[in-house]
Amino acid sequence: MKNILKGLFLLLCSMLFGIQMAKADNTLTIGDLEAKAGETVVLPITMTNTDNIIAFQFSIALPEGITIKQAKNEDDELEYCVTLTDRAKSKHIISCGDPVNGVYTAASFSSTNQTYRDNGGAICEIQLVIAPEMKAGKYDIALTGIELTNVENQAINPSDSKATCTVSTGASGVKDVKSVTNTKTYDLSGRQVTGNKSQKGIVIRNGKVFRKF
């Protein structure tokens, strides 16, 4: 009896280990990125797979101030800029729905159950718009609700993937001098340079940068 229970226990452990290994070998992940306020940056979604995958879907949670870019397609309709890489084949498509509380959901598949190429690398790319008014800092991005479908039509649900977007404002500490007349000049600290012809280096006059020698 003890031997039977021991055998069942080992079998159960083996099955659980196999499930965890399957999850570990079939994943969707994102990496950290850096951006400046007002920029549009590309976030790659990487798929690593040992199974032959025919479809995938995920949700991506973005912080306030970061959105997925929209652009018009050939039918003059707005759609989100989520595109497949060359790992996709001719029949593969991807679509992304409107956000709910900052969470977008995207899905990719083919009508003929084509498998994606290769077993690693970026599978799709998302264009993220960083709001011009966004403050400098570190912001969390999370890939959740991940589901991959293999050729046996089995659903694989890997762990969530998290990343950090580091936003900088690009500010140099220079005051806004766009409304200042040409007679006023400022250095890179925002201090007005007056009556000093020996002042050398980079200065700002009327919102434009000059180099004085």
C-alpha cells in the first residue's frame, strides 16, 4: 500500500512539474523601456515557445498618461497600432480592442490555424504614446490574461509579465523664453546674460539655441 501511495505521489509531482515546465517553455513577455514625455515608442512583445502555437491573446495594463497609438487604416478607419512581426505568416491577423480602465486586450490567430515561425523573438509590437504632460518617473506596465493555443487546440496560460517604463521630461532647466525679445539672452541655467560680451558657450535667445565663441 505504501508503495502504491508513493507511486501516485511521484506521478502527481511529475504531472505538476510537467505543467510548470510547459508554462515556462511557452511564454509572452515584455521588457523595460525608456521614453520622454511627448514621444511615441515601440514596445515589443516576445513569444518563446516549444509548442507549435497557432494563436495568442493578452491584456496589457497601462498607467494613466500612456496609451496605444491610433492610426487610420486603408479603409480610413482608426485602429490601434499593434502589429505582427515577420514571425507571423500570411494568414495571421491581430486586433486590439478599446481600453477598459487603461487595460487593452489584443488577440492574434489565422483562419487556417497556421503556426507562427521560429521559437523565440518578438511576435508583435505596440506603439505607445507618452502624454506630453506626463511627469518623470517609473511606471508599471503589466501583460496579463495571457493565453497561447497550440496545434492540438490546447490552451496554455503562462504567468503574467511585468515591466517598467521610465519616463523623462527632457527638461534642461532652461526657462521658457519663446516670448522674450531678441535683446535678451539666457544661459543653460535659465539665467539672463546681460552686458557680458565675454560670455561664451551655448546660450538661448528668443527660443533658439546659439553657440558663442
